[in-house]
Amino acid sequence: METLIDVLAKECTMYEKLLGLSSQKTTIIIEGDLKALAEITDEEQYVISGIQSLEKQRVSAMRDIANVLNMDVNSLKLTDLIRVLEKRPTEQKNLALQRDKLVTVAANVRRVNGQNQELLKSSIEMVQFEINIIQASKRAPQTANYSRAADTTGDCLGYTSGGFDAKQ
């Protein structure tokens, strides 16, 4: 039981780190700093790999507890385990506390990541909009300007090849 409580506490700490990184990522996304975004994403991957390792330990501890209690490991949940520990109030309280902290932090991570996802969608939509404007300007209709040979020059309305026109 102590192993499970310890693993849950470590998982909570890792999720708090992930929450901090996700909050930093929000600011970075707003600023549009791609280099910092890549760096913080690498840090997040490191934290996530730690969480995955702890999750394996938690599953192992739950399997051991289920075997001792003669319960089905696949259906055993922390809330069930908390109810079973009525005769051990100290462990029950510690387990309930760690579970509640983990649920709260995980919900906050989910919320911040949802915000980041919306910010990224908006950024992608803005870039797509700008690309469409640029492509539309290149497809503008040709002008009715004629060359000396009485052919159209092929110039497009509103589109210049770039640069500064010193003659104007």
C-alpha cells in the first residue's frame, strides 16, 4: 500500500511539472516563438516519459494489491481501494488525498492543454488565411495593358513581383 501511495505522490509531482510547462507553453504560443516552443515540447516529452514509467509502477502495485485482496485487477479502481481500507484509516486518508490531488492536477493539465490546442488551431487558421490571400493575389485577373505589339502584357491586378520601384 505504501508503494502505491508513494507512486501516486510522484505521479502528482510529475503532473505538476507538466502543468507548469503547459502554462509556459501558452505564453510561448501567443508570442509565436517557435524555438522556445520546440524546447519546451522536448521538456514535456521528458516529463511524459517519467509519468509513463510511474504509471507502469502504479499498475504493478495495483496488481499486487488486487492479488492480496483477491480482487480482479482489471476492475479495481482507487475509489474501490479507498472503500476497502475502512479498517486502516491512516492509509485510507493518505490514498484518498493522493488520488484527489492527482485528479485535480490532471484536470488542470487537460484544461491548459485544451487552451493551447485552441491557440494553435487559431494560429494555423491565421497562417492559412494569409497563404490564401497571397495565392489569391497571384491569381488576380490580368490588366488590359497592351504592349507595342498589340498584345496584352500579362500584368495582374494588385500583384507586383516585389521590390521597390524607384521610378515612381
